[in-house]
Amino acid sequence: MEIPQVLALPLKEAARRLDGAGCSYEVQPLLPPRASEADFEGREVRRYVVRQQQLSANRLALTIVYR
């Protein structure tokens, strides 16, 4: 199975491509110190993949940032 390259893509597009390829993934946000995902609730933010790490044959860890 070929795993798609999703680095630098918006999270929604990366998820669409990985789901289409039959890959599973987990999302790990990279946030500033003292920040949490709740700090971005209700705000207009875009999530981008900045790291793609293969955990097993068809499982990935995606590190994302908020912009």
C-alpha cells in the first residue's frame, strides 16, 4: 500500500486523501506553550500538517499547527 504524502496540506484535505487510500491516522496538535485546543474554539483557524510520521504499515501520526 502506498501512503500519500500530505505534508503542508490543510488537515481536511490530508484526511480526505488518507481516508481514500485506506490509511488510519492520529492528529497531534503543535501549540504554543500555555495554549490548548480550547483556546481556538469558535475562532476562524486553519489547520495544516507540518509533520507526517509513519507508525506502522498503514498508520500515521500527523502533527498540525493552527493558523
